[in-house]
Amino acid sequence: MSGTLLRLLAGRWIAGETIEDAVNRAAELNKHGVTAIINYLGEEYEQKDNVDDAVRTYLSLIDAIKAARVKAEISVKATQIGLLLGMEVAKKNYKSIVEHGKKNGVYVWMDMEEYETIPKTIELFKSEIGSHNTGLCLQSCHKRTEKDLESLAKLGADVRLVKGAHKLHDGLSYPTRQEATENYVELMNYMFWNMKNFTVGTHDQKLIGMAMTLEKKYKRNMTIAMLNGIRADYALRLARKTKVSVYVPFGPKWFGYSYRRLKEMSNLKLIIRSIFSG
């Protein structure tokens, strides 16, 4: 994959570099009944200046969402807000973001990252679960996710389930996409049986169809989440039938996110659709 094509794809997947770009994209999605989940790109920060910048950006993003009166949530990464500087730093920053979000009516998601960060990310998330203004992303590609989901469900957590695009680990992750998908089905069924609020994050039309059938049966508060610029036409059609959110990244640090998305999209047809679909 050439750098030129990766840039082209990034231009489809990423709203732009500024808060204004992200909020404008949210406004466009809102016209079709779709809620945005906005993420400021960047992760694995080991320098305090980078962490402080990310926290300031998220606080400003919350203000901008409120000012523009758009339907948008935000999603942060643990290593972006200080996890590598220590748990207490991360908890302080996470608390400030969640509290500011709650004050201004903006919901806060915690993204999941590399396998090694999972335990501390869950610990960080639990520190604010009592705010009732934050949810956690879990990845079906890892074998531990079943127990993590069961534990979080008992606490009444709000979960966004995805297949995952980070590095797999021998013996700890499912080695094939098919196995991750099979585990996704099991986890999704568990959510319908045991949870009231959750998000099904996938572009897999079979999984979405399955989720919508289960929603009719169990009457849960379910949302379908998709990625900005991937199967956009399908997401807009789907919003006529059920609640849909679209994950909207922004910022100058586009390469890592775009590369992961590219690895995830092994189907050439899906890549082509990302370029040419509306």
C-alpha cells in the first residue's frame, strides 16, 4: 500500500485536523439522525506536555460540542491522558474530562488499546463508572474479554463491543478474524441477555442483522457504531431503522489510526468502498 493511497484513505476516514472539522462532521451526521463519537488522535504519550495538550483539547472539544448543539459523544485513550505517567495522573485527567462532559451533557467513552494496557484501562474506567457518564470499549479478538465483559456487566457498565485492530498475542488472542467474529457473536448475545445499555461496533452486515433481530426480541437500549468514511451510505440507511453512532477521529496524528484500519480491512472491496462511497 503506497503512502499516497494511505493518505487518500485517511482523508476519507478522518474529519480533519481541528475541533471545528470534527464538530462540522458531527453536524453533517446529525442531519441523518446519526450521533458522532469524536476522538482526538494520539496515544502512548510519555511526555507530560503531550498529555496536557490532549486533556485541554478534549475539554475544549466538549465546550465546542455544547456550543454547536450537536449530538456528539467523545472517546479518549488511556495512554493519551496519562496512563504511562502513572495511574494517579490518568485518573485525575479522566475525572476532569468525565466531569466536564457530564456538566455539559457530553458522554465520554474510553477506548481500548494494546493488550498490555487492558487491566489498567479497565481500572481507570472503573474509577469513574459511578459518574454514569462514561462507557468502555472492549475487543472480541482477545480471549480475556469474556470475563472482562461479565465483570463489567455486574457493575452496570456501558460497553461498546468491537472486534479490535491492535496487535494480537499468541495464546491470549484469537489468531484468526473468523475466531474473533465467532467470539463477537457470543459476547453480543451475552450483552443482550444481561445488559440494558450497550453498543454494537461493527461493519459486518450479518452481525448487524443479528443484533437488530435480538433487539426486537429483548428490547434493549442498543446502538450500532461504525467508523467514519467506511460504508457511510449503509450507516445512513441503517439510521432510519435503529440508533447509529459514527466514530469520528480528528487531529494531525492520522498515520497510526489509518494503518490499523487498513490492516483491519483485508477485504479489497471494503477498501474501494471507503474511497468511493458517500
